[in-house]
Amino acid sequence: MPAVFIKTYGCQMNERDSEAVAAQLAARGYSLAPSEDAADVVLLNTCSVRDLAEQKAIAKMKALAGAARSGRRRPVFGFMGCMAQSRGQALLDQLPDVDLVLGTQKFHRAADYLDEILSGNRHRIVDVEAEKNSENAIREHLFDGQAKKSVTAYVSIMQGCNQYCTFCIVPYTRGRERSRPIADIVAECRELVARGVREVTLLGQIVTSYGRHGPPHPRHQPSSPDAKSPFVQLLDAVHEIDGLERIRFTSPHPKGYGDDLIDAYGRLPKLCQSAHLPVQSGSDRVLKLMHRGYNRQRYLGIVRKLRQARPDIGLSTDFIVGFPGETGVDFEQTLSLAREVEFDQAFIFKYSPRRDTPAAAMPGQVALEIREERHQILLKTVNEIAARRYERFIGQQVEILVEGPSKRNPARMSGRTRCNKIVLFDGSSRHHGLMNVKILRAGSFTLHGDPAIVNLQDSNGESCC
């Protein structure tokens, strides 16, 4: 059977979609190629959040097609995901070597379409139409025999976004919010645990909006203002799964952090003390232009409550610099928020105009050199703060879930703390599952530990996440 190679750009949702397509193809008899050079089918799962991501995917496809024209082999080439959804037929017009363009609600059609193309029954397929219940169509994961065994897994709980931030193309590429039933999600998590998974990450474009637009099941509809939100009800249900050790979720929206979710951090032991809380800007004026739905005071209130519930919580965020109309004063407010919150990590993006989004047509577009300058200033500030926070772990004993060899250095093992810090240590396959290590030093957003001395008496007796 043909060999397929999938290259993924973008977020964890894209990673999960790629895994599901790969599992679907493996079940159909396809093999998974180690590289595009060994593949009969090459699929690029694309991202549209920033122009750079789109340009990288297009450049990669051009390079693949050029290599194929100069060689003996002619693989099937395909685009999937957000850029495929937004550009559709235009990708075929621009790149005549492309055979398949598959939208965000059509991942489960990949095997059928590739079978038709490879058999010669169809040529150059484009399918970006909406499909009802597509959020329930793909549940496949890569298990033993298809890929290396993993103790962690992504579980998609919903698709789409109703937020319509003025800078964001995702609602147009992923569609309206559609949530899976709680029972189906729990069943998928149980199957993963039965296959050795110990940590699941629940995924959604705005994961905290789960079930709010069309409840997944009538019995999960909150009946009073004090009732738990559908998302917290889902957390409760997943928490009950025997054998599951940890629960994470991404990406949320600050508007979804009600008191019930904050309380969950204190009462659900399996819910990791980690929160990715995208702020985007520290300026109320810019937040309003972005259509974010909260202000600086509301955001800082959420941070305060989270740290009251879990003092050891790890906080990360997203920033956008150079949004249309952002002044020097607005940027200073973003810097001051970063200093006040002291994030453990932040992902900083220079504003990138996306076609057909309101922000692309706003007055006051910020010059690229100013965006670059602000990006470097904020990055330096965030890195200095994070370095101090990581140094606090030196000498501490932490619990990690060992995920396997480090991607950058396979001679070392890698694990993650409950507050989402990566820990590297010298080890082997005998180190697996949950274990304690003592942190010896801190690197750039990485901790280095030693599992051999964890049973020695610590000088301060402290233990953290």
C-alpha cells in the first residue's frame, strides 16, 4: 500500500487533526513514511493564523513539486486544514501540481479521496464545504504498531469559534462552535487510558466555550446561575476515569474563567495547575478594538483568583504587538501588564493582517519596523521575568510525567511538571510514567533534573509542581 507523510503547521488542534488522518490512513492500509522523500502521498496540514504560516506551506509545496518534476517519482500532493479551507480552489489554480485540497470539516474524507486519486478514478479534488456532525467524525489515534507509544494524548472536544476577534481568521476557517457529547469524549479518554495514556489535553478553538452553543446533552444544561458550566461538567466527568493521572486543556478564553472553573483547580486533583490565558494586549483601548470581551482589570482579577486557588500555578499567555492603532502608550500598558503578572511563558506575535478580517481594514496600520521593535522589547521583558521564575525551581523536587526521549537530544529523557515546565534528565527507557526528580539547573524555558538523588533528604524539604 502507499506510504503517506504528513507535515503539520500551527496549533495543537492541527497536530491532533494530522494524527487522526494518519490513524485513519493506517487503518486503511497505508504506511506512515518517515519523510516526504519516501512517501507516495505528501499532505501539508496548514495554518492561517499568520501570513508567515501560509507562506511557509506554499513555499514547501512549491519545493516538493519542483523536486518531483525533476525526479522519477510523482507523489500525490495535498493541502489540508485552515489555509485549504480559506483558499480552496485558488490553491489548485496557483499550484497545478496539487491534487487534493481538504477543508477543516473534511478530515474524515481523506482516505476515501486519496483512494480515488491513486486509483485514477478522480483527479484534483477540492472539498471545503461545511459538513454537519464533522466534529464527531474523527476519533482515531495512533497506537502501537502505528507510532511510538505515548503517555499523553490530545482529545478534540469541539470545533469552531464564535468569538470573532477582529484580527482572527479562525472563525472563517473552522466555522461556528460545535461540541461533542460528554459521553463520547469520556469514552475516547477511557480507550486512551486503556492503551497506556496517563495525561489528556482537551482541545478546542475556545475550549472554555464547550457546550455553550447547543448543549451536548440536555442533562448537562445548567439550571441556575450557580450551576457548573458545561466545560466544568466535562472536566468532572473526565476526572472520574480510573487510571487517568492528569488533565490539561487548551486554548481557553479569559471570558470562560468563571468561578466554577477557578474552583475546579482547587478541587480536582487531576487537573494540572497550569493555565494558558491569552491576553493579547494590556491596553483597554486595544482590547476593545480587538473585540476581546474583557478589560485589563477583569483579566488581572482572573489571574489573582487563579493564584489564590493554586499558588503554584504556571501561567502562560499570548501577546500581539503592533495591532492597528496601537500607540506607544498602549504598548507600555502591555509591558506593564507583563511585569505585573510575571508569566512563566509568553508567545509573542507581530500583528499580521488576515484578509477579510475587520482589523485588516482598520486605520492606523503600524509600520513593520515598529512591530519588530516592540516585539523585541516585549520578548526581552518576558524572557527576563521567566528566567527568574524558572530559577526558583533549582533545588526543588518536582513530579514529572516522563514523555520519552528529548526531541532535540535523544540521549536525554524529557518529562513535564504539573505546572507545564519541561524537565530534561539523563535516563533511559526504564524511566517512565510519573516520577520525582530534583532540579539542578534552569535553562531557557527548560529545567534540568536528576532522578538519582530524589530519595536523598532535601536541605529545605520543599516540593513543588
